[in-house]
Amino acid sequence: MIRIILIGYMGAGKTTVGKELAAALGVTFYDLDWYITMRYHRSVPEIFAERGEEGFRELERRMLHEVAEFENVVVSCGGGTPCFFDNIDYMNSLADTIYLQATPEVLAMHLKMGKGKRPLLEGKTPEELESYIQEMLQTREPFYQKAKYTLDVSLLDSASKIQESVKLIRDMLNV
């Protein structure tokens, strides 16, 4: 049975790498934010607006407990998921957890390349973006570091680099 959970800051490549990893392993991929959106028929920003961060984090925790019980899955979590409640310990008890680690510069580059809207980042200059990411990483790093494995994801700007990350994970986990 395969159960892998990817954690890390937004822009680290959790969804991109997760989809490729799941395909390579022949298992199902779940993005936790997507799962929440499908279950509640609301986007994460809408849920935040309706329930506030505390309400969203409680709902996120419940959905994590559902998805983390699935077998033969790769799960990509939101950047804050491991940092609330006992989420990281819970993930570690059920799955191989992998922290996709990157520098603030690389994360900022990934976020600029990404197609999705990130409300927390809108209107920030490149310098403000890197500074914001640096501050957030200082808070979240202690939680991310609790993952069973860490993979340094340098700039994921090509299909070959994404495939290389998948291979490294497969080698790390012997899957």
C-alpha cells in the first residue's frame, strides 16, 4: 500500500510533482484544497471569507483525516496544513511525508510561473513577495521539518526537472 503526503510552502511544486508521482506509481492523486472545494462546493478563498481562518483550518483538518486514510494515494496539502492542530503528527502516523523544500527565491519564481491566483500574494512587488515568503517560512519551517523526508526542489521549470524530482522521491521511498 502506498500513502504519500507532500507538504511545503505554496509554489514548492506539491501539486505538479504530486500528479506526476501518482501517475508514475499508478495511484490516485488528491490535492487537499481541491478535495475541500469539491466536497463543499466553494473555493478555499470563499470558505475563508465565510468561516474565517479558524473555521477553514478546522474543516481542512477534517478533510485531511478523510483523505489521509485512503490507500494507494499521493496527497498534496496546502502550505499551512501541517502547521495547525496535530496535523503533521497525524500525517506522519499514516503516511510517508515529504517536505518539498525550496528557497524563497525559487518559491517566488515558481509562483510567478504558476497559473493560479494567490490572494495572499496579489499586489506584491518581487521584493515584497520574497520578503513575505521568508517571513512565512520562518514560522512554518519547524512544522515542515517534521516530515519523514525532505527533498530540495530547485527550480521546477521544465518537465525533465519535474521527472527528476519524481525519480528522487521514488528512490527515497523505494517505490
